[in-house]
Amino acid sequence: MKLTLATRTEDGILVVDCSGRILFGEESSLLRDTVRKAVPENNRIVLNLGEVNYIDSGGLGTLMELRTTAQNKGGTIKLTSLTKHVSDLLQITKLITVFDVYNAEAEAIESFHKAA
């Protein structure tokens, strides 16, 4: 299933709903371009990965790149609603220690407000 994205703002936080696969190539480029365009206006971002059924090494690289992009602009990217596959992959690669990960979108959004 090809990656589809929907963006919205919740309590001043940009939420990117991802559905499908995040793969090296077109899918990663779509995610990268979407977030990069948004960062100058809103550098507090939640990636909702609840509908992502597969991610490859290129997709993981894209997540890391987006994290760095947001940090360079003084922001943060948080992940929420990980599927078992994505969660397992982040565990195996130890990237789970790099990202702030939340079970629910509301928790991720609230964490931005608590940090402020």
C-alpha cells in the first residue's frame, strides 16, 4: 500500500497521519517534503504511525533526517501509535531511544504543552 499523508493542527501542534508503507524512494520523499515544508511554520510535530504497516531502512533514515531537521529549527518530532512492526523495528535498531514515542496521539500532544 502506497504511503498517504494527512496533516492537521491540534492545539498548535502539527500532526501528520501516515498510512501505508514508508520505503526508500517516492514514499520517503513524500514524507520528507511534507515535513520539511511545515517545519518553518511549526517545528512541533507528531508523526502518527498507527496506519503504517511497513518501514524499510530508507524510511528509518528519513525519520532520523526529519528529527534532525526539526531540531535544527529548535523543534521536535514525536512518534505515536506505532504498529507492532514499526515498534519492533525501532527496538531492534535502538532508534526507540532516539525518539520520544507515545501510545496515543493525545499523550504526544500533551507532552509538548508540559515541556513548555
